Amino acid sequence: MTLVLGIETSCDETAAGVVAPDGSVLSNVVASQVEVHARYGGIVPEVASRQHVLQAGPVIKQAVAAAGLTWPDIGAVAVTNGPGLAGSLIAGVNAAKGLAAALGVPLVGVNHLEGHMYAAWARSGPGWLSPEGRHGFPIMCLVVSGGHTELVLMRGHGDFAVVGQTRDDAAGEAFDKAARVLGLGYPGGPAIQRAAEGAGALERFPRAWLGESSDFSFSGLKSALVRRARELGIYPAPAGGPPTGLVRSLARAFQEAVVDVLVSKTVQAAGEHGSRGIVIAGGVAANASLRQRMAAESPVPVTVPHTSLCTDNGAMVAVCGSHRYRAGVRSAMDLDVVPGLRAGSETWASMPVQTGG
């Protein structure tokens, strides 16, 4: 029975988690940098990488201790090596290499986007079934976060194909920009959701459907929000104070436009590719409106990870790493970071395989 430690440092969370072979999460420790970057209204890459160097060691030690384990119990070390910020990725990969070498255990590189998808394979209690156990493959995965908005067809473990992607802003990035326009703070997704709750439906923004394409576009929506906020005299937004009724209405309209497109295109793509289920993954998957709309409108079962596993975390990397490990995938000590790594860029069957161990 191999216990896998997962390390995640692709952006601004320093995270580590341990999972058992059955997908049970034994620990999941996240050191957030939100307060560090909030003053800038977004991520500062150099600051993020420095924070990872400071926090990686303590976070990893805490994850092992929280799992009730000691170092010899760890059977493999999984780490995100892309996509993400180069400096941040380097901090995590170097920590993982050193730890794997010191423990004499295999190193397993993990694609960050696959990690998000595999959060849905984290065991969540009695009666739990994995997504393929519930409905089988293929599965349409909506990976939606601050840096990514992609539709990935999962034909089996380690077999992925991108069928849709954003042509400009990612959905989470659009939420961040909208929150700045409306003076709601950072991070934008939760701020927009809070402001939208109970708001009046006084506004409506356009949707970029892009014909029959499964791609996404949110830059036009952002521009429409800026224009309308200027017309209403609330942009640039005044600092401080609770959101006004107008701000709340704009937040609700913006959120509805994003969710409408995400749900409609995901359901459409799932039907076109004969998907037997849908998985929503990534930080924006924590959005309550997105979860509710997808569940209500999808004709096939929808799986969404627990909200604690939607944003970047080590447990999702460990779950994905555990599946890769069992498939025989191993990484050499010259594992490099790939900031522009894509989902579906390679199948696990084409990756380095080591028998035994």
C-alpha cells in the first residue's frame, strides 16, 4: 500500500497533502498568499516564488504530521511541474526532488490541470463512488480557474483531449477583473458571489457564444461591465464601504453571464462527445451558482469536488500522482518545470514507466 505525498506550488498557494491508495485524503495543508497579494490586486510572480521557498518545508512537514505519519511511511512524492508560474513551480519541484531523494522513493510529476480533475477522485465518505464508478467513461471535465478555462474529454485514466478552451481571459481571471472594477476586492470569484447573493436582477450582460464552437471568451463581457459601470457612475469604484445596490446588481448580472456560458457549453460538449458524466474542477468550481446550474441542467450525472479541493491544494496532486504511480509513471531527477503545459499534451502510456518499486 503506497501512501503518496503531493506538493503544489503552481501559483500562490503552498500546499501539501497525503492520500491513501483508495483516494482517502489523510491530510491537506494549504498556506495561502491571498493577504500578501491582495494589496496588489493580483499575483506578483516574484513575491509568490519567494513565499514558496519560505513555506514549502513547514507545509510539507505539517502535512505528514497531520496524516499521523512519519517520513518512512511515504511511498512516493508527487509534484506539480506545470502549468503555472515558472518560479513558483521551480520551488515545489526542487523541494519534491530533494525529499524523494532523501527518502529513496519515486518522484512523480503531475500536470496541474489533471490534478484539478482528479480532485473528483478523492474519497468522500461511506458509499462513495469514483466518477467512473458512478457512470463510466468518457467524462467531460470543465477545468475552470483563475488561469484556465478548458473543456477536457477524459476517455480513461491518463487519456485526455482538449475540446474547448478560452480564447482570451479565463473565467476566474474575468471574476478578478470584474471585482476590481466594482471595488469588491481580491480574490474576485468569492467577492462577486457574495455581492451577487440576494441582489436584484436589474442588469443583463451579453454572452459570447462563438457559434457552434466549444471555446470560451470573457473579454467582451469584461468590457461590457466597465462600460456599464462608467455609465452608472460607479467606475472607478470608491474605496471602502459595503457594495451598493447597483454594484450588487452588476455583480449578479456578471456572474449569471459567466455561469450561463460555462454550463451551456459544457452540457453541449458532453452531448456531442457522448459523455456519461461531467466533472467540474478548479477554483471557480467552488461557485455555488455554477454548481447548482450544472446539476440542474445536465442530463448526465455531475461530480464536483468538495469546495476545499477546488482551489489549488496538495491532496489533488497526491490523488492524481497516486493514479499515475499505479499506472507505472515515474519521473527522473531531471524533471523540469513546464509553465505552458497543456492538459492532454501526452497520455500516461507515453510517459516514463518503471516496473516494480
